[in-house]
Amino acid sequence: MQILRKLRLWIDPVKRPGPEAMAVDEWLLETATEPVLRVYGWDGDWASVGYFGKITEARTAIPGVCWVRRWTGGGMVDHRADWTYTLVLPHSEKLANERGAESYRRIHAALAEALVAEGIDVRLSTGEEVTGSALCFENPVNHDLVGRGGVKLAGAGQRRTRHGLLHQGSAALACGDSISRNRSAVLAGLLADSWAAVDLLPDAQVLAAKTAARYADSHWLEKR
């Protein structure tokens, strides 16, 4: 049984630098009246660190990239060769009000099914593979997705606000546009009873303001 009744799928055609990409997600969280699945790419060599992560450790662990701090939790993620998506659920959605572990599990269960449909050997982690590493894909926690040998293939970070749930996910399974579109559609169908592809156009001034106020601000990046 799908976890949502309706869903809008937005395959964002614009590759954006890290700060702007994060601002788009925040904009979605504040404005979406229905669940939205956004799939997107990055403009340049970017990595992200979770809200509570230490930027000095991040720079040492993944050198040679530009960094952005997410509004969600989780570890360090190298976005140079991943498949990145965001799921935004308004506060009116039941799943947005469930415990974090349960929403994390149910969203990742749908993603696992989508990847299995591609022929990828993947399963939900039971947490037994946890390493404690700050590198996201070296530390599979409970309900992450792992492949053969317990290698982590997908993880995410979440944040809840009065607007709803922001789930920012990454899979270490980079792919071309055709496979990405198919993966996005399959995942949308597994998440919701009905879904429709949409083209969204964030307000440029709003994005610029959010980018400057938070994600492109050196104080935000260097806060830990």
C-alpha cells in the first residue's frame, strides 16, 4: 500500500550550485500544498554536510569540492556521482507527523523497491552495519539502503517544521537522464496512489534571499 494519496513529481531541469539547490528545497517546504518529489542535479563539484556536521572534518574527508550545509541531519555526502532527490510533505500529511524512524523507513522501503525493479540488489539496513563514520556512505544506519556485503547505497536526512517534513535523500547510484526519469517515475508510483509530473518555477528573488540568508552565508557553513 502506498504511503501517500497524491504526489507531484518535479524533475528539476536546472542544475544548481549547492546553496541554491538547498534554497529550492526550503522554498518547496514552505509553499507545497501537496507532496512533491523533486529529482535534481548539481552545477559543479559539490558535497554537503548535515546540519550537525563539522565542516573541518568534512573538508578533510572529501577534498577538492565545494561545500554546502544542509538544513537536515545526516553525514557528509559527495554529490559528484550520486542520484539526489527531495521529498516534501505538507504538515497535513499523516506521514509528516509520524516518528522520524518510521517516515525514514517507509520512504526508503519505496526507494528500495524502485531500485530492485532496476535489477539493483538492495535492502533496508537493520543498523548492524553501522560504523560511526561521519561519511554518510561509510556509515549505514537503521533503515538506510545497503547492497551486497552491507555497502551503503542510499541515505537521507530529515527536518520537521510547522510546514511539514523535508526529506533530502541521496543514492550512490549515478545514472543517465533516461534511467533517472524512469527511476523517478517508478518511485513516485510506489510512494503515491496517483502522481503527476509538474514543472515548477521558484521565484528567483525568493531563492536569492534564502540563498544569501542561509546556505551561501559563511557563518552558516562554518557554524560547526
